[in-house]
Amino acid sequence: MRFTFPILTLSHGGAQRMLVELANGLTAMGHQVTILMPVDGVVSYDVRSTLIRSTHMELQEQDYPIGDVIVSNFHTTVPTSQAASNQGKGIHVRLSLCYEPPFLPDSSLSFPSYHVTEHLIVLSHWQQELIRLNHGITGKIVPIGISSSFKNMNIRYSLQEPLNITAILRKAERGFSWHREQDYLIEQLDHVKNQCPNVNINFISPPDEFNTSEVLQRMKATGKYRFFTPANDEELCYHYNGADIFVSSSIFDTGSLPGLEAMRCGAALVCVYSGGNMEYANHEKNCLLSYRYENRLGEDVIRLIRDPNLRTKLAVQGERSSLKWTWANSVRLFEQAVRDFLLKTRRS
């Protein structure tokens, strides 16, 4: 099949990683995959598909090549995808990597974008139900996966470091990060440090975001926190492996990939319910999970600091339960969903 993926940016992030993994996986299966980007679109991942750029800052329907399937994602890619589909350049499939209306600006535009095509792919049962209730469309589920680059290197003991408490911290200045509850995260980890002064508090940030964020740089300058800026998966895997406890504070995520990656690398996970993480997070079985209103994130971290047996148990179970989450499975389910859409279209 011939796929066209209109993508605005491939900067570091869970949604962008999934787009690349799907595109690369379909290419490896023998499909013809074209990624269409604006002239200034950032690429921070290894892209093995054909990449073409518009001559414009914004994509236009004439930029789309003729194909079989057009896969839109963020709501701003939907109008041109549908216009190109109307011109016979492929059926329009919406891959909803996040459900934008509740937490991003321009909900008056993003909400009706879910009425454009009935061919919908989502990442989790929670997201599937949200969209079904609001729009009447039941999307097919294609879950997130974990790159083979991530594994437990079993280096924590050999590092001979204090207990490492690690979290992802993104640039806040650009706006759309309120759902990550980063102020709450910092407050809770400061509380952990006050109660357990011998631990390290570590933050992982994408290099481009850290280098352009005065807020993150000022935090590092205080000396209270260590900051890591991994340039690739190998470096990110190393920092996950250095974490004894990985902490996630996001309250609204369709997939919540970092927590799953950290589990694969052998860290014990402490997280807040975000919707999508219920696909893999099981409280007191493979992680400690709280609802945001319980205000318990820091206390859960302290509980694991003081109970090494529970910490080890959750880390072992977390790593074990993460093994089924592969990008190969995601690509297989994505391909099958698209084939089902094509078959339905031919029959109608």
C-alpha cells in the first residue's frame, strides 16, 4: 500500500516517536510510505521512509502525492488530508495520538475535526471511550510500543550512587504542558528530598528544549537537581537504567510512553492516573498509582524509598509486564486496521 503521513514536526516526544515507528515499520514491511512535512518541520528521529517537504510553512492539499491511504494525526492536519482525499489521493484515516479538545487551545476547531472521517485509530480504551461518547465513532485501538533500544542493563548496583528518583521535565514556556502537572511534580519531589535528603532528584529533558528554556536552566543552576539531556535512545536508555524510581505526574495522556519505557529498563514506576496509562499500570502490582485529587505522588515515592522489597517487586513485575508492548505489534495492528477500513470502503 501507498501511505502518506502529513506530519508537522518530528521533534522529541511520544506522539512523534509513534509516528516514526509506524512509518518505519510499514516501510520495513514493504509498503511505500511518504512523510509530508512543512518546509521548516523539525526531524529529531531516524526516518527510514521517504520524506518530502512542502515549499510552504503550512501543508496544502496539492502537496500530497497520490496514494492509497492518507494518515492525518494532529487536528490541523485533518483539513488538508480530507481535501487531498477528496481529490482521489487516498482514503483518509485519522490517527488520534492525543484527544486535543479538553486540554489544548482551539477546541472550537479540534472538536469538529473528529467529524471529518469515520476511519479512526486511537491508542487506548480510555481514549476510545472518550471519543465514542463525544462523537459517536468507535476507533480501532493501536497501542503504543517500546523500542528495542530500551532494556534493563542491570547497572544500578554498579553505579554506586544514592537512590535515583527520575522524571521527565519538558519546556514550560511554550505553553501546552499544563496537563503534565510539572509544578506539582517539582513540589512533590522537593518534598521527597526534604524527607529523604540522601536521594538524587533527576530530570530528563530533550536537549533542544533544555537549551531554550530559561526556567529549566535556572532550576539546574540551583544545584538541587541533576538534569540529563539525552541526544538519542541509547543515552535515554542509560538514564532510565540509572533510575531506581521513575515518576510521572501527567493527568491526561492517551498513551503515556515514558512510564512504560522506564518499566522496561527496570525502574519502579510511581505515577498519577492519566487515562491512557491504565493500559499498563496496575496499582501495587507493577507500580504505585494515585489519582491527582489524592495528592499522594510524593508519599508514594517515599514509600518505595523506605520499602526496598516493594520497590524491587514492582520493578520486576513492571519490567515483566512491559515485554508485550512492542512497536512490531503496533505496526501489525495498524496495518490490519487500515486494511479493514479499505475493505469497508470498497464494500460501501
